[in-house]
Amino acid sequence: RLVYLGSVELLPEEAYYWNYSRHLDLGYLDHPPMVAWLIRMGTAPFGQSAFGVRVGASCCAVITSIFTYRLTRNYFGESAALADVVLAQILPFFFLSGLLLTPDAPLTAAWAATVYFLERALVAGRGRAWWGVGISLGLGMISKYSIGLLIPVTLAFMLWDARSRIWWRRFEPYAAALLALAIFSPVIVWNAQHEWASFAFQTSRRLAEAPRFALHKLIASALILITPIGVLAIAAAFTGAKPEEGARRRRLFMGMTVLIPLAVFTLFSLRHEVKLDWTGAPWIAAVPLMAASMTRSAAAIGGLRAWIRTAWVPTLMALLLIYGAGLHYLALGLPGLGYGKHIELLPVGWRDLSRQIDGDAARISADTGTLPLIVGMDRYAIASELAFYGAENAQAALETSSAHLFGGIGLMYARWTPAQLQEGRTLLLVAWDRKDLTGDEVESRTERLGPIEDDVLRRNGAVVRHYYRRLAYNYRSTPRPRPAAP
């Protein structure tokens, strides 16, 4: 992972979050600010590079492994804890969250820390652990809001488990809640100053989406993120013989920590679309169970559990081979294997696209005396990647914007480059589809349009895909009124 960290081009999401770091703030429309702060801390010493952007993800992976190791050691001993470190690095979700700098990287680290300290507080009965709960939960909340699902987990365990009900009468849990709230308060302030935009974006906007059944996608995401063997290992652990009292409380804690968040996502998936990464972090509490399934003596188990134990080694070896081949393909290519045209999914070709667009912008500037605003005609992918890789060519990030200038959705670009401030500018429109450069929205907001130019994006001599560009002169934030019908 370290070898390829700086060699594989950024995903559009990573480039978008890098643009977060250029506009440091207490919050953003679609996420809290931790991802932006981590990228800024990485690019400060390592420069504007893929390594600088992603090094924070590797640090988060180390933190995740430390806390899951300690959690598993408390449950099942040293051998299982070492196996846990392997799983926390190789299982697909954890491998990717330690490679790509998205909000999932700090979320995963904070989730692991919160679960560890909750176990120390609720199961081991250590009052001082509540301070760790408050800090890690607060840091998680400024990473990604979904860690808030650990709050109902905590409350449910304190209600269900008789020995944990004592905490209702102690001050520590309330102090931890206040500490987490204090750490999270900058995000609350940002939302209060921006009409609660981020909270609304993650709640009411998603609930207002058209109904869509997506439970099958949620199930598929679990099989992808922790492998079918991981799913079987967890199911076998929860359906085993009734444990003794101490182990019963630990299994109850693990079960609630995994199943309550998953139940929320399951209910949501019955009528709404889900994303692949949503269930990733909740599996942290189940990693100790998977690690235990790897290290139990074959003579002490039988049937399905023995088969699961045997299956772990080939599963992990296959994953390592897949990762190695995949990263090499993305960085250098593989003989005889081309590239798909959807580079918004596979990070291949963005550097070359930026180089070509940068050359176009330089020629336009030489002809007109004004550097055009480059507008990616999608939500954020084109604009973000061109800004990041454009700086390699121009020694400064290109000024880019998105489709919100023409009535589309631009997320934070609508705030970074408001349409009203672009009045009269010359725009260089870039799109994957020719149709995105035509139509009433484009024509009514410009005084004059140049011809649509078709170009080819290549890598190592192989065609990746076509793209289209068009000059737009004298932009208007308000479209011209349509002619009245006769």
C-alpha cells in the first residue's frame, strides 16, 4: 500500500476533498471537516501529491489496528489479537480505508477507538474509559455523522445489561457526552451559520429521495467489504453455544455494536438507495470474532467452524494477489489489458486530461488575454481532478467550477464559485457527453458559444475515452427569458 500510495491517481472523491483542504472551514455541505484537515496536514510536509493527500489514511489505518488489537486481546488473547491486526489491514473495507483518503478513513479509526473505550467502560466497568469514549466519539462526529449510531448502541446496552445500569447514576457517561458535543461544536456552529445545510443534506434530502428497494445492495456490500468468509465467521460466532456469564456480556456488547447500526441501514435500504461503504465501520466490533475463528484449535471445533478456519488463509492470500494486481494495473497498466471508459470509477487518465485542458486554457489566454474558468459539466469529478492535476502543469491550481453554473448540482462548488460572481466570464466547458454542452440551460446563460470539439484521452497509447469541450463567452448567472409562444 505504501509503495503505490503516491502512484495511483486520485479518485474524484479524493480530489474533491483536496479542494476541501484549499477552502478550510468548520464544515462542508456533504461532510464534516476532518477529511479536509487531514489532507492539509499531509500535503503540508509532503507537498501537493497523491502521497501527501493519502498519507493521513495510512495513519488512520495504524490507529484502527491499535484499538482493534487491544479490543481483541481483551476478548480472546494475544494470538487472536495478532490475527485481528492482519484482518484490519487486509479485509477489503479496511484495506481501502487505509489507502484512500475519504471520510471513511478517520471514521474507521474513531469508530475503533470508541468501541474499545465503550467495552472498557460498559463491560470491564472502568469509569476512566468514558473520557476516551467522549474524545473518540467527538472526533468521529467531525469525521462522518454515521458514528452517531454508537449512541443508541450505548443506551441499549445500558438498558439491557443489568450490571451496566449503574452508569445511569454516575456522572462519567454524561461528562463523556458533553466532551463529545464540545469537540463536535464547530460543525454545529457551521451549520447554524449556513441554514443547517449539512444536517439537512444528510437527513431530509436522503429521506426525500424517490423510494427504491436496495436491500440486495446492502447484502452485497457486506459480502464485498468483509468477504463471504467474514460473514460466515460472524454468523457462526453469534449462533454458537450459550457462553458463560463474562463471555455472555462480551458477546452481547459485540452483537449490539454490530447489529444495531446494521439494522438501521437495513430499514433504510427497504425504501432508499444505499452506498457501498456505509456498513464498513460497524464491522469493526465483529473483527475480534473473525480473528478468533482463525486461531481456534482445529481439534476443538468441527463442522462449519472448522471449514471457516481453513478457508481464511486462501481467502487472505487471494485478496493480497488481487490488491497487488489491481494497484499495479492502476499505476502502470497490465500488458494486453486496456482501460474502461469510466475514469470516474477507475482513477486512470486524469493527469493526462488535465495536461490537455491546461494547454487549451493557455492558448485561450494567449488569444483573449484572459484565463478562462474551466467548468466540468458534472457534480464535482472533472472540476476537482482538473484543479488537482492542473497544479502540476501550471504551478498553481486551475480555477475550476461545476455544472451548478448551468442549473445542475455542484455541491460545495456552488459556494466556492457562486454563479453571480462569474458574470461576464469566458468559460471552457468540459464534458464526457456531447449533450451536456448543448441545450437551453447552456445557450440561455451565454452570449455566444464556440464549436464543440471532440478529443481523445489516451494512456500508454491506448484510448481511454472521448471527451468534449466548448468555449462559452460572456456567462450570465440568470438565463435569458424564453421567447413567448406565438
